[in-house]
Amino acid sequence: MSASLLPTVAPAPPGRPSRLDRPAWLKVRLNTTGEYEEVRLMMRRLSLVTVCEEARCPNIYECWGDRTATFMILGDICTRRCGFCAVTTGRPAPGVDASEPARVAEAVAHLGLDHAVVTSVDRDDLPDGGAAHFAAVIRAIRERNPGCEVEVLTPDFRGASRPLEVILPAGPVVFSHNVETVPALYTAVRPGSRFERSVGLLREAVLWRGGAARPLVKTGLMLGLGESRDDLLATFGVLARAGVEILTLGQYLRPTLGHLPVRRYVHPDEFAAIRDEALRLGFLHVEAGPLVRSSYHARRHARAAKPAP
């Protein structure tokens, strides 16, 4: 890949950040179809939360129009305050909702999914970070929908003791945890998190040898936050050496003026070149593009990364 495709970006100067106009190729068409309304009403009826809404995902109209959604469990209040994320920060209600696994399983059945993605807020108030609840949701989905694969996108479970020993025996086909950005930007982008802890969790999933089959291991990053070329490629190398198999790369989009500014918009041609560079490091599948998100076309990611029989 030409060095010019990934320019080194200097740190942002102090003071009020400038706003960048979103390029035409990054505009998303609003399309509220009947299927979209059906999914929206079902989520309300079952009192379920989706990351599609909470994170203001630009793909919500396409995904809900296709009767797909990414379920966000453990409430809608996060115990961390990340600089990029639109999810509300605060103190969650104590404990967990014991009826939520069954409601998620019902929604999966209603949508007829064969690949369900389950994520959550950070719940540092829980001793296990919510690991047991993740396992309960996986089991409920699989019991109600035997043909459905389950992918989990988890937090880093800061302070919890061996959370993967609770989650992975439930049998997810993909274990995902997003590192989100390069280590040099963690202080601003992911305060309260550490790159090394996130990589350690991914490596633990790669090395897991429990009763169920080991899941594919996946992570994702956002581009456009000010990452340098060298830091980005070095981060890919760390993830590849840890054994991560699926990598997603998408454009950071500022949810509100109170969040981190977009430092630059990455052109689709540049995403294609970055994808080629990452694949040369040994990932089984790399999904890269301005609107790519970890759970967007997640079923396709898993199918592409599965080894041939």
C-alpha cells in the first residue's frame, strides 16, 4: 500500500475543533419502510434496546428494513463515558433484568434470524460485568431458535474474574470485542479502558479450549479520529499476532457536538487499500468501508471467515 494512502495525522491543536462537511459519498438516505416500522414496534412491545438506536447507527434504516437488528442487553445506561459513543452514561439500575433473555429470544424468532448479534453497555457495577447475563441470553436464543447462530459483542469486563469461562461455554459462533482505535488515542477515545486489556480478552478467546467449539474472534476500529498511518498498521499487527480472525474498519461519525470531532473522512478507495494491507497480515476476513460497523452484515463476516470443510 502506498504510504500516501494513509497520511500521518498530527495531534489536534488546542482550542475549538473545526467541523468537517460530510462528503456526498457518505450521505445516508432515510427510508422508513413497513419492515422498519414493524421492527421498531416489536422492540417497543418487548421493551428491548438496540444498539442501532442507542449508538445512532447510520445503517439502521437498511438493517431494520431487512428485519435485522443488534440487541443491546443489560439496559441502556453505560458506566463509562467514551468520547465517541452516543449511549447514555450514568448509574444503571441495580442488578439485571431476568426476563430479558426470553424477550430477546422471542424477538429473534419473530424476525426469523439465522444469525443474531448481541451486545451490551459496560456494566462495571456488576461483579461479573454482565458475563452471566450474556450466557443466559445466548442459551435462551439457541433454545428458542435452534438454527440460529449467536454472535456476541462484549465490553472488556474490567475487574471481572475470567468472564469468558462463563460466556463461551454457551456456544456463540463469534466472539467480538472492539478495540475501537489505536493505543495512542485511548485517553481521549476510550477513557476507563486499556488497549492491552482489550487485546488480552481477544487473545483469551482465541486460546479458549472449553467444551463448546471455539468461536471465531473478531474486533473493529473506527478511522478518522486522528490515527497516524504507522499507529494504524502497528495496531493491525498486534491484533493479527493475537490471533484475531475478523477485522472491521469503518468511518467514525460524530453523534453530537459534545463528542469527539471527526479529524478526516476516509475515502472508500483508501478503505479498500487498507483492507488489502490488513489481509496481508493474516486476518481471515476484513470488512472495510465508510459505513462498516461491527454488526453490519455480521452474518457475512462469519461465513467469509469460516475455514473450508
